[in-house]
Amino acid sequence: MNISAQVLDGVYGRPASGLRVRLEQSVNGLWDDIGRAETDGEGNVSKWAESRLSRGLYRVVFDSDYYFSGLGIEAIYPEIVVVFRIREESGVCQILIMLSPSTYSTYFGTRS
């Protein structure tokens, strides 16, 4: 399965570019860092589009503290963590985050 992520800035109503993101996989109950990226000008993480993920438990960690401090704003949630399980190895999982300094919402979906 491939993964795609997009982050939108709810304060300014635009893509959140330059946000640091980590992809981790659960291995024997511990989180193993398997990829790091930064959102592009459209708020997308395109670096992982070609990565093939096997079945298992994963999480994506969005560094909202770093992003908002660059804008001169203090974030209540320094990190936004989305934990998910891959059950099938085909298709694409999509993660969408809408963030602001004091709240966030997530969407997780899959497509073949």
C-alpha cells in the first residue's frame, strides 16, 4: 500500500507548506522511524507516494509546533499523531489534516 498525506492550515486557509512529518511503523511494540519528509507548497507529502507499506500498524507524526513557531504562533498541540492499521497491501491510504494552533481534524481513507 502507498501513503499520501496533505496538511491544510486552518488559520490562513491555505496548504501548510514546510511542515515536518515522520512515518513510523510498530515493530515488536516499539515505533521504528521509517521515513521523514516535509510538506511541499501544496501541503502534500509526495516523498512517500512510491513507498510500499506492508500490513501492520503505522503512525504519522506531524510537527505542528515547528510549523506554527515559524509563523510566530504557539501551538497547543506540539505534535499531531495519526495511528492507523494497514490490512491490505494494495491501494493508497490518504491522510488529510486540517490544523490550527488550538485544534485539528483528521481524515483517513483508502482507495484502490
